Amino acid sequence: TLPRHAAYLHQRTAGRIGSLTRLIRQAAINAIHDGTERITKTSLDTIRLDHLAETHHRPTTPRR
């Protein structure tokens, strides 16, 4: 499921591997704890990242 969110992940993490790793790791931990065992874009949106990634993040616009 993550490959289909590649553009979102790149934009959200400002292309930084450390931010991407942190985002995926926290999403996986949350998915295990809440019992869903799924990483979704909605669950990724709830995770706060480091300052640089958050400052560069611009919400994606829906494709037409």
C-alpha cells in the first residue's frame, strides 16, 4: 500500500530518509497498537514529524 502513496510520502517528509523512516515506523507501531495492522494515508496524516519535514510539508491536492 505504501508505493501508491510515494508522492505523498516524499512531499510529507521533504524527501528526507530519516523523516520517512520515522513516519513509517510510527505508523507501523500505531497500527499494531490500535489493532488495525494497516498503514493508511489517514493514519500517516496523524503522525507529527521533525520540524524540517513539518515546515516543508504542503498538503497534496487531489488529482483530476
